[in-house]
Amino acid sequence: MTKPLVLLSNDDGYRSDGIRAMASALREKFEVVICAPDSEQSASSHSLSLNRPLRIIKHGDGEFSVDGTPADSIYVALHEKSVLGRRPNLIVSGMNHGLNLGQDVFYSGTVAAAREGALQGYPSLAVSAHDRADLARAAADAVTLALSIVENHDGKPILLNANYPPHGTWEKIPCVSGRRHYTGGLVSRRDPRGRPYYWIGGDTVKHDVHVGTDTKAYDSGLVGITPLCLDLSAGADLPQIELLCSRLNA
């Protein structure tokens, strides 16, 4: 019997420990094709390389790297016939080194790879784990989630985001995106010639504690499963915009 096919990518690069752990675990139940960036692309978001050519390198049976972004990797894999021999049943991005909670999903290359798959019409899953989490255990646990998605897929594109804390029960709960509050978000330094330079990124983070959020789930040792919207206008206050437009058109 033919195993379902997973297209696997990430933003840490095709040689990272996380994608290796994820591929190894998935192969128990799936056929796996890796197509991932050739180098780390963390926080690259959903960037596509439109102003330069992309190159694909085959590293072995079912393993490819792309000299581009995570979204590039998925886009190329789904359109270049030499990468996939058939239509994938699922697209997985991860296992990411570090979390993608709350507003992180807007910056994350890991989430962007999965989002690109969903935008192309496939069920897609982004999976991340804390640096102190047991990668092999988290990857094996994520396979059960991947199987459930494939077995219950109704044919519509879906984008799910899952995060594994370092400890806890890892019980799965449905969530909405919470909020992460970073401090010290811009670090200023001076080079040997006295010129200023800057690093983006805070050194500490606090979480939204509201029940039902992915941040609260993480802090409680649970694996939050968050459905992410492909329509960014979903839930927008259209009546307010209608009022604004009527005033502008008056």
C-alpha cells in the first residue's frame, strides 16, 4: 500500500537537527520529500525571490535544497516536476528550533513555508518546539497530528500551527493566537570606528495569559493547535470601513 506523501520544509535549513528529526519520525507513516532552504532563513516571513534566479540541488533520494526562502522552497517544489513525483497529501514545515507563538507567525519563515502550501491549496502544518524540548519525542508526537490531518481532510486548504513546550503533558488544545511582549527589542552598539549599528531582537519575553490563546497553552505545558486564516480580512470590522468609505465618497 502506498504511503501518503509529505512535502517537508523549514526555515532553519535542510541540514538542521529539527528537520532531520521530523523527517525520521514522518517516514514511519509517510513517504517524505524534503525541499528546504540551503541556509538558515529564520524570520524571513513570506518573502519570495522574484528578482534573481533560484537553484535547486539534489542531495539524495527525496532530498533537495533551494538557495532561497522557505516560501521559495515550497513554491519551487510544487511547480518543479523533478522534485515531487505526485501530489502531496500534506505539507509540513519544521521541526523549528524555537517557538512560533502569537504575532511570531507574521515573521516566521517556518509558518510561511506552511502558509505557501495552504495558499497553493494543500493542508499544511507548521511545527515548532522549545530549544529544550526533546526533538525526537516532539517529532514523533507531531506525526500523530499529521496523520489526523490527512485522515480527516475535507479537501479544503487548511493552515495549522503547533508549538511544543519543553515540559508538560503535551495535551492538544485548540487555540487562537495570543500575544508575546518582547523587551529590549533594539540593541545599539558602536563598531571600532565609532559608528553605530543595531541588532533587532529582545532578550526577554512575556506572554499573554488569556485562556484559549496559544501563549497560555504553552505556559501550561500544552500543545496549542492554532488554525491560521488565509484571508487576512477575516473578522475585520467592515461596517466601520463602510462608514469611512461613505464619508470619503460624500
